[in-house]
Amino acid sequence: MSNQVFLLSFHELIIIWPVAFILEYFFVDKLAHYFTFKVVTPKDRPFFITLAISFYIICIICPIMSLIATILFKTPGVQIISVWFMTILFNFPMAFFWQICYI
């Protein structure tokens, strides 16, 4: 790990952030709400509804964004599936704890 890692991540962020925003706004949010209200009801506590929505957003967006990052920033070649799964395994814990515990 070096300081260059942070500089490279900012260059990737310029590309990945608009993609994530568009996916979240038009696709993932609606799907997360759909799945959330299969589990909770509108009469449940707002805290639990928010947690459920956040959980489903993570479960949907993390694999999608990991695939996009794998294709754009890694050179997976024929190993695209294994590199994608490895990327999900690295990204999911950070996305989960960032979203649930901080945001």
C-alpha cells in the first residue's frame, strides 16, 4: 500500500461515481424498495425500514458496481467471473459497514 493508491482511486471515482448515481437513482432504489416492502410493512418502525432499504441497496449495487469496476479498471481476461467475485468479496464488507454503520 502506498500513497499512489489513493491518487489512483480518485481517478477511478471520477468515472465510477456518475455511473453509480445513475444506477442508484433509476434502477437500484426502486428495486430495493420493492424487496424491502416484501419483508417489512409501512407500519413498522422507520428505523427498520431504513435499515432494510440500505441492506437491499448494498446487496444490489455492490455486485453491479463491482462488475463495472472489474471490466473498466482490472484486466480480467478470461478470468472475469473469478476476478468479479474477488472484487465483490473485497467491496461488500466495506460497502456494508460504511452504509449501515456510518451513513
